[in-house]
Amino acid sequence: MSTAIPLLAAFDIFDAHFHIIDRRFPLIANQGYLPDDYGCADYLERMRGYRLVGGAVVSGSFQAFDQSYLVAALRTLGPAFVGVTQLPASVSDEELRSLDAAGVRAVRFNLKRGGSAEVKDLDTLARRVHDIVGWHAELFVDAAELPDLFATLVALPAVSIDHLGLSQHGFPTLLKLAERGIRVKATGFGRVDFAVGPALQALYQANPQALIFGSDLPCTRAPRPYTDADALLIVEMLGEEGARRVLCENARLFYCGRAHGAPQ
């Protein structure tokens, strides 16, 4: 056990971003990349010692539109966990309702690596899933692209941005989005090209409800994988009250703060 875990023992953790990779289900190479297996048991073992109260299983580019692995993972992990899936724009209302019943709560647009619906479908599909099942939209996107997406994003019902937006170049726009109610995942600290601590403070100051923690495990293709010190950095930068919000409360409200199957 790392020295950081006892210092995190005072905090409930809702891990709003991690992946389950199970080769019993379809995987599609993305840019020549296929990840190693990382099952539910692997994830729970890695998080042993945390006060884990739930989390969000997020579909990766290499899972494309497969739903079978996600439904199986949610069944294994239990009702405290939710799913974030990738869907084609042609998805039926019936499938949306079926996935909602299985615990899925968001649709992901992977603009960084593909495997999801395209940016041209963002406005229509994000509104549709919200209207039918109350889901929000999640974007894996370089913040440098956010100025061109700003008007679309702030007009959508509910949105989050992965991995602190990845790049310093678009960070001022990310701050403006946070001020307007867009959530920002405090994930992938080893993926970004800027100092994480000051960025966390700036985003929290812009909107205390915006930041939501995730481990990003197993950190596929990340230059540096998650460490327990990443969660501890949130405590150090934001203090006890801020850490409670970011490590659990904000994400729980975002993913679970609605009647089942009903729009937010």
C-alpha cells in the first residue's frame, strides 16, 4: 500500500473514469493499438484501500460500439457503478432505454482517437440521449479544439471534458466552459502538458462543482499511469472541503442525481 492511501482514508471516492478491458468481448485495434486485459477483479484489487463508493466504467476507442463488455462489467461491479458508452448516431430509442436500464448514464465522443460518433453528430446525439434517458455527453478532446466547440457545448444540457482538456493551449477556454457549468474530469494527470496543481485550483475557483475525479485506470497509452499521489494532490491543492466535492460528491451528483430513466 502506498503512503498516500492512509491520507485518503477520510474521503469517499467515486471514480468517474476507468476502463474495463475483457478479451471475451470484441476489441478493435485503434491506430494499431490493442490493450492488455484489465478486468473488474484487477480494478477492484488496485483500488483496495480506497473508500470506493462507486464509479463510471468508460468505453475506450478500442471498444467502439460494443455494449456487451460494458453490460457485463456493470453487472459484475454492481449498482454503485455506472457506464459511459460510445454509440452511433443511428442508435434506436429502444437500445438507449435498454442500456439505461443496465446502468449506462452517458455517451462518449472520442474526438481524440475515434471509435465513437463523429463531431458532426455531437449536438443531435447529445440532445437526443438527454431527452430520452437523461444522459449527459462526455468528450475526449484536446482543449485546443474547444474554442471551435464552445457555442455547441454551452448550449447542450450536460457535458463533461476528459483529462483536464489535455493541453495548456486551450485551457483558458476550458476555464470558461467550467464557469458555464461544463464538468471537467480530474483524470489523466500523466497525459497533460501543464502543471496539474494550479490547474485544479483554477478550475475549482471557476466552479466548485465542475471537477470530478477519476483514476483513468489502467491508463492505456498514458505517458505516465495513475498513482495514489494523484488523488492526494487534489487534497493538497483544494483542501478537505474541495477534496470531498471533487473525489466524490460532484461526480455522484452528475452521474446519479436523477430519477432512473428520466431526463435531468
